[in-house]
Amino acid sequence: MTEEQDRSAGWVTFDPDLKIVDCTVRDGGLCNAHNFEDGFFKGVYDACVAGGIDYMEVGYKADKKLFPGNENGPWKFSSEEDIRREVGDNDTSLKLCAMADTGRTNLDDILPKSESVLDLIRVATYIHQIPAALNIVKDAKDKGYEVALNLMAVSTVPDYELDNGLETLVDVPEIDFLYVVDSFGSLYYEQIGDLIERYKKTGKILGIHAHNNQQLAYANTMYAAINGVKMLDTTMMGMGRGAGNCPTELLVGFLKNPKFNLRPILQFVQNTMFPLSQDVDWGYSIPYMITGHQNEHPRTAIALRDGDRKDDYVGFYDEITAI
């Protein structure tokens, strides 16, 4: 075998431990306050089941006292009643998960696993919230769930502070999965690689959640998969807050695991996601690129895109860089 043939051999095999977590309903719901039309949730679910996806994130477990009124759709809260209305007892191989935001979750809303069709609770936290986040982590583990911890906005955290935070997680056995999160879509693969190596020191199984401000969500997710990260977040047609996420359909094609089936995912993208994209704004655009370059939260770009000057790229650039 030549050296070139030896290098290419890995591309015809697959890692059975790589898992796809489809976040379309949860992260995509940030584009429209989780106000999806009837049938959307079930459509994502059916596509995930038929496509061999490992996990589907059904939404948030937000505290209704903090989000009163009718502005948000049901997947902001993901009640057991709403989930079961869509999936019944979920008698499939697809695992279901929900996200608990630190400081925005009432632990009483997370039922014991024996009473829920959910399998995994993902706890989202900023670095300074880790002590409070660990209360949610331990509560979820005590209730019988798999548990993930997603460290958000780490691109803004000084190295020493991040290292100290990671050190506190080493002796927390309740964490099954620890996520590298590129919240602002500002990271390049070299930075992703550095974070992966630092996160590996915790001894946890790692995941990645990437945003697409610089059109790197797919590339960074591929890089993470090649370098030992096992839980890979995606969304159908990349739907997610602002610039969106790594597209499910792209990653399914990359991983080459025969358990995945691209056709039903493409069918859902064609029938549902593409028409939705004509009415709801998400995906790569210059304003999101600018906030990614500046390592800033995309809220200013989202506001611009919602206004009457959504394509004023130069004016937005001047505003952002003058801050």
C-alpha cells in the first residue's frame, strides 16, 4: 500500500461511537420563539428516526415564571404532556433530550426519568455559573438521566479562568458529556483543537456545538469528530439562532456510518425546512459574519436583520467596530 493509499484508508471506515444530536427544534426555535406550525416537531422526529439520528433535542426546560404570557411556543418549556403528545412513549432507538439553562430552570419541571420519555438533560452554563449549574447536573443525575454540561461563550473567557473552571469538573462524576460550544461562531479549527485538548483533561466524553457565523460550523464539527469528540450537534438545514449551526444533512454524509440514512432527512429538508427558510431568517449572512469576526454575541446582527436596514453591511460594520 502506498503512503497516499494508507492516508485515505480511514475515509472508508467509520467510528461507531460518534453520535449526532439534532437540535433543530431547540436551537432553531430561537429564530421564531419556538412558534412552529403544527406537525413541525413530529416531522423533525420522524426524520430523525428514519435517518438513524442518535439524539433529538426537543427544546428547553425554561421556567414559565420567567417567561410568562404567550410569546413563546411550547418547546420553550417542553412539558412532558407536550412531548408525549408528539412521540407517545418513544418506542424507537432515538433518544430525546432537553436543555436546562442555568438560572432559567425550575428543577421541579424536570420529572424523574421513570416518569419521562426524555433520556438526556443538557445543562447550559456560563463559566461563572458553574456552581449553580452543578446543582442542576446532580439533580438530573439523581433523577436517572444522562447529563451533559455545555460551557457557553468560552471564546470570551480568559485561559486561566477556563482552566480553573474545567478543573472543578474533573471530580464531578454526574457529568456524562462535556461540550465545547462556539456560541458566537468566532472560533477557527486551531482554537477548537486547543479547547478539545484542554477539555480532554477532565476525562469526560466530549461534544461540540458550533455556530456558522464564519461558515465554519461544519468544518469545525468535522475537525472535532476526527480529533476525539463523540457528541456532534447539528440542525436540519442548519437552522439555529442567527447564522445557525452545522447542518444535519452535511454531517450524515460525512460520517459514513451505514446506520444513517440521508434520504428521509433530505425529504424533510425539501418539504419543510426550505419553505420555512423563506419566511424565517437564519443562516450565514454578512452581519453574522461581522459579529463572528468581532467575537460578539449575534444579538445586534439579529436586531439588524429584523429591521428595515438588514442589508446595511457597511453601516453595521462601522457601528460594531466603533464600540
